[in-house]
Amino acid sequence: MDFAAILALTLKGISVIQTLVSVGQDIAPAVKVVKDLITGAQAGTVTDAELLTTEDTLDAMIADFNEPMTD
Amino acid sequence: MRKIILAFTLTLSLGACASLQNVETAFQLGTASIANPVTPTRLNQMESAVTIVFAGLKAWKTSCQQGLIPPACRGQIYQAQVFTRQVPVYLTQLRTFVRNNDQVNATVVFNNMTSLIAAIKSQAAANGVNVGS
């Protein structure tokens, strides 16, 4: 895994988390993504379980954004 | 590890200045090729990047629904959703190809996903919301 890319992604992720906080959003999913990125970078590989967890988180976030706007 | 902690501290202090206009996420994963295959680890990295992009998009949508930004955001988000609703289709294909180690098809879909995410970022950027760098 490209450590520089992981670090850049982590830093950008943190800036997004701060924005989520500023608009009163649940930051848990984004925090978990950043944490998992660091953990995965340290381990060097990703397990099937980690991959599934990432995918579940992403699927939920996509579904949430794709929901029609409410009034 | 020390560098990571330093980077976190620096970012947290700098990040206090962040606003929705400056939301930045990364999607700098390049393009896939036979020489640069889509491994499960790379897939995970890409999905993490896309998750962060969607976290930024969610913040945009929430701000819009709460009336914190101009009402034109509603139409802008509808336009962005035209692209974002295509993402799950590509993701499903990509996950299958990677798990089957079908690198030829995985590479094609990976690069299509990259283009689609770039289109989503451009759509958001055209409306003053930066969800990618």
C-alpha cells in the first residue's frame, strides 16, 4: 500500500470530519474509515472482513446521499 | 508513527479554518492497468476514498436541508445525484471482478469509477463545493 497516498487520504478525511462536526453530522462512519485506513496501512494488507466493513460503510453512505431531498 | 501524530496535530489546528467551501477529500489513486492491478487492498483504499467523498457530499446535503446555504443547492444536489446514483452499479461490478481476480474487467471498471467520481467532484465544484482534490 502506498503510505503517502494513505497519509494524504487520512489528512483529507480529517478535514471532512471537521466539516461534518460543523454541520452537526454523525462523524462515526468517517472516523472509522480513517481509522481503518491507518490500521490497514500498518498491517500492509487488507482482510476480507475489513473489506466487507469498508464496503458496508460506503454502501450506507451512498444510499443516504442518493435519498431524495426532504423539505 | 510520530509523523502521523504530527500530521494529525497540524491538520487539526489548520482544520479549524475549514468550511464547507473548503472540504477536501482525496481520490488520487491514479489509473489501473495490468501493470498496476486492482488488488483487494487497492479496492479497499479506493472504497475508503469514495466514502470520504460521500461524507463531504452528505455534509453538503445536510447543510442544504438545514437551510444553512442558499436554496439553489437543492437543484445542484439533484444534478449531482444523477451521477452518484450510478456509483453502486460500478461498485458491484468492481467488487465481483476483484474477488474473481478478473483483472481485465476490474481495470476497466476501476477506471470508469475514477472518471465517474471525477465527474461527481466536478459537479460539486461547479457549485462551489470542493469534495475532492
